[in-house]
Amino acid sequence: MPNIKSAKKRVLVSKANYEHNKAYRSALRTAVKKANAAIDSNAADAADAVKAAVIKIDQAAGKGILHKNNAARKKSALVTRFNKVKA
């Protein structure tokens, strides 16, 4: 346990950031799973689901939750998969 006041505050702040990022990552994974499910079932709204997932990925990269290269890889894989099924 930290003894210095600023260190105690950093513990609280880092815990709050961790919880926020965890919730955001969970929502991101849910969006990607929904997009993959829509692609698998050839749903009519697959394009919308993929678009929503790509937007979530971009937002996560902008907030620093995902590294920009990781985000680019996820988007590329998702869109490639969608285009392969669509064609």
C-alpha cells in the first residue's frame, strides 16, 4: 500500500481508468462479435454491423485503449471477412 498522498491518488485513478477501459473493451468485443455473427448468418444488416464495429475500433484506438496497429489489424480482418462472404 502506498504511503504518499499522491501515490494513493494514483492508485485510485488507475483503478477507475482500468474499470472504464475494461467496460469499453467489453463493448468493443461485443460489437465485433455481433458483426461476425451477422457475417456468418448472411444477415441483411451485416454491413451496418461491420460499420458499427469499425467505428468502435476507431474510437478505442483514439482513446488509447487499442494500439493503432492493433486497431488497423482488427478492422482489416473484419472487412476482409465481410467482403469475402459478400462476393
